[in-house]
Amino acid sequence: TRLLPASLLLRRLATRQLEALQRASEATRLRLQRRLRRLVAHHLTSKAITGQQHALVCISAVTGMPIAIWHDQISCIRCSLKLTQLMKDGEVERVQDLSAADLSHEGTCYRNSKHSPASAEENAMASLAEYLLVDPKTGKIRPDDEAILGDFVIADGDTRGPLRFISRQAELVGDSWKGKAQYCPDIGHFIKCISNALFTLANKNTELRGKNLLEPVRIKVLVSDILKYIREYGADYKAYVSTDKSKLDEARARCLRRIENLIHHHCGDHGGCEMGDCKYLQIEDEIVAQYTEEFGDSKSREEIIALKLMDIREKYADNSRFSGMSMSMGQNARKKVLGAIFSRITPDCIDRVCLCLSSNPCENFFSVLVKYTSGKRVYLGKKDGWEVRLNFVAASKSNNRLTDEVRADLNIKETSFVREKSTNLKLKRKAYQGAYKKSEG
């Protein structure tokens, strides 16, 4: 009897689990989509793992489970050994003089790409888009129960990779699909881009940097309020997108107006604020109501506000963020800040952003991956170590009992030491979480 190496057996098990997952997720997707043929939304996240490899994971937004993994690697231990031997024998002086045929060797070559990690993402997106539609063995379009056509692609906006994914699938399907698929930016990355833009603006413009200007805490509050307004518009969008276009247009205009007035609000100009968004207007309204109740309506609202202005400002300072201190910005400075914000939030894109879709399932996938590699930047780029672990994580995401099955196939028994160590780790984690919640409370 010949025993297979543990890594090879694990890889085969993970591959079988991944294939079974793909079939199961497709069946679930087809039931949910009903009459829509071959449509599924995707979360896509790409990571440059080390200087030699790159990984892309695609997770279904319907089932929340991995669909496919694309792994690029430009290094191979056997190619390196062959090169070392050639240089040692004096057959080559410069690496540039070598061809691919010179590095041919026996056994598996782990190099499967010519793209470096820095430039691999866009090419990986296009390759994955084709793989989901075309069977690489036959070169033909997959059957309807296997092919995956992305109608919503959720990814970060760091590169043009999502657009490459959409355009490649449209190219394969034909003119009937052009313009139908949509790219939805990950809301977390989208807000982070706005935050980074404000930080960059403050660093490049001295008139925007300093006390009571674009300070880090102020930027954090600004982007938090922007996210709040976008989420509230998202609720209106879902309610009116298919029922009342006029109300949808009003909700969109209101969201953009609230974002614009946010900067003026932080500069002490509350003329365009809404009552529900502005603490200053709420305090102003409260004091006017108290005065009217005590002295009657002998004075107009404007007269009461002028009379009680100091009381309003004192109460606002006691109850507002930043103790009532506003940003000292003129109109030109405000235009620069608004320009940085509205260069990313436009009427054309806000309908997609407001869905607040997230690629967090993909981020969680890589978080689980580094658990088995002891770090994201660990160098495992000479063989198939990262690829095996990628398949293992994908399989474990679809089968909670995967490790038990692997241990059973390898005839490995779980010892009391393993159980005790696992229990201690869980108790330690709970203790940390309990201490954190207590400190927050």
C-alpha cells in the first residue's frame, strides 16, 4: 500500500470540496434567480500575497460562499534550481540571455503566470471572467447550469479590475449583454477613498491644515456623517426605485444637498442645514419655544434669536461635538473640500454606492487564510503552498467539518492536547472580548 503525501491528499480533498461547493452554490443560485439565466452577483477581492504571487477570490453574493479562486505565481523552485545549475556550469552569464526552453525541467513547474503581483490584478480579473464562462478544457461556453455571468460585481475601486471583468464577459457573451452588468464599489473602500482625499487635501494646502480646520478627528466625523446620509438614501432608493421616480429624484437631490451642507455646517453656517441633522438649529428652536411659552409671541423668531444668541451658543458648545468650535474656512477653501468630496460622489454613481454593498466576505476569506500561514506576507512562493492553503480555506468555508474529514482520511486522532489547546484559546478570546466590552461600557 502506497501512502499519499499529506499535502497532496489535503489538496485533493480541498479540490473535491470546492467542486462540490461550486455545483451546490450554482443550484441555489439558479433557484433564487428563477427566470434569470446565469446571473449571480460577485464579491471580488484581490491580494498581492508576496513579491512572487497574487490571489483573487470570487464569492457569491447570493450564497456567501466561494465560487472560484485565481492564483498567479511567477516563481518555481525547480526553475530556480535549473538556473543555479546553469550558472554553476558556466553555460549562461546573464539571466536576460535565457529563454523559457533553457529552464525546462522534470516535474511540475509552479510558475503559472508572467504577470508580477503589482500588475496581476486586472489580468486576473479578465482571466477569471473568462474562466467562469468558458471551460478551459474544451474552449467552449459552459452549459447553463455551470456558467456564471456576473450582473453585479462588488469590489474595491483600487484598480480597473472590476471593469475588466465586466467588459471581458460582455465580449464573450455578445452585444446583448453590453451595458447590463454593473460595478458596485465596496462601501468601506469608497468611504476610505473620501477620507484619504481629505487627508491629502489638508497636506497639500496649508490653509486647510491646522487647528479648527481639516484635523484628523474632524475628517473622521465628516466621513462618518457622509456614510450616514448615503445609507439613509439607500433606504429611499430601495423603496422608490421601482415605484416612484419623482420621489427617488427628490431623495437623491436631498442626499447630495445634505452632504454639501455638511461642510458649511462644520464652518458655522447653519442656513442650509436640516433640523434633524443640526444640533444648533435644534437648540435654537428649543430656546425660541421656551421664550414664546414664557413671554408670549410679542417678538418674532428673528428677534428672539438675536436676543438669546449668547444663550444659544453656550448651550450649543455644551452639547455639540468639538464644543461648538467651527472650522475657520472661507468660501474658496470650502470649494476645495467640496470638490474633493464630489469628485467621488456624483449623481451618476450615488445610486450604486447607496446600496452599501461590501466585499467583506472576501476580506474575511483572507483573514482565515493568514490563520493557516501565520501572516499574509509569509514567503511560500517557490512551490504550491499558498495554492493548497487557498483551496483548503475555500473548502472549509463550504464544509464546517472539513478538518474532521481530513483527519479521518489521514487516520489522525484528535488528542486531548489538541482539544485542551483549542479550549484554552477560546476561553482566552472570550476573556479579551469581555474585558473590551467592560472597558467600552
